[in-house]
Amino acid sequence: MSPTKLTRTDPRVLRTRQLIRDAFLDLLQEMELEKITVNRIAERATINRVTFYLHYRDIADMMERMADDTIEEIQAILKDVPNQPQPAPTDKVWPVLVKMLEHIAENSNYYRVMLASKRIPVFTERLLKLMVEVLTNKIEKGDIPSSSFSVSVPKDIIIWYVSSAFIGTIVSWLRNDMPYTPLYLAKQLYLLVPLNSESSSQE
């Protein structure tokens, strides 16, 4: 059996990695990232240093892979959302946005630490890149009509702006203990985002 296949199928490997990541998450809530060492992670996870290095090269490698796994999980969730066009005026929400917010709410402790409190750069960058890809994909498929854009603003700038605004809103939502439901927040974001034909037609 190849190492890759073992990593994917052996429950012991998955369980150990979860212990390591949970320990890292706990430590992040207690101290700054720069103070976290492999020794501290291993001690908290009740493993030894050798075991840690069997799974990750170092802490930076672990964070990279955590970010990758998180984005893959979100992408898998989004793929399950029916491929629906621009919502009707009565819907006032994008199903893909609701699903993403529901996922974040269900894993709020993880996202609160990685995104809202510590702002782990690699994690934030991966999530921002995903948002850019989602918006770009919707535009290319025609789910967001070209009439939604101001003729004086390039589409890529609008995508960057909306993606950054979305991440910023999620951060504030988490920091304030999620005072709104995912569905309600998604509806408000839909009304705010200048990418729907209804709002553009009224200008």
C-alpha cells in the first residue's frame, strides 16, 4: 500500500492528524502563533515529536495543509448545491452563499480562531481566493448578468471588492458571536452586493 493511500484510508492516521490540529487550535487560543512550537503541539496532542514529523514537515506545512483541507471541504459542500441561475427577486439569496455560511456556522470555533481572531494569513488567503473563484465562475456562466456591472468599473475590480467585503463581513459576524442566522445574513449580503440585476436596473 502506498503512503498516499494509507494517509487517505487509515483511521489511525486521520485520528492522529485530528489530534495534532485540535492541539494547535487550542494553543492558538492561548498564545500567539510565534510562540507555538512542535513540542507544545505534541505535548497537547499527547504524542511525541517523531509522530508529528511523520505527518508534517513543520508547523508551516501543517497550516498549509489545514488550509488546503478546509478549502477542499468547502468546495465539496458547494458542489452539492444545485446549479441555479441568478435567483428570482422573491428569493433574495444565493443558495451557494447560504451553504457556505451554514458550514462556517457549524464549524464556528475553528473559523473564529483561524479567520476572525488570529487571522492566519495562509487561511485567509485561501478563503479569499475561493471567493474570487466562485464569483468569477458565476459571471462566466452568466448566473450574474453583465448588466449588473457599472460600465466604468472593470469586472475584476468588482470581484476583488466583493470578495474582500464578504470575508470582512464573515470576520465581524464571527467576532460578534453570529447574531444572525446564515440564511438571514446571506439575504442581507445579496441586497448589499452590487451584482444583481434588480439593483442595477434601479440606478
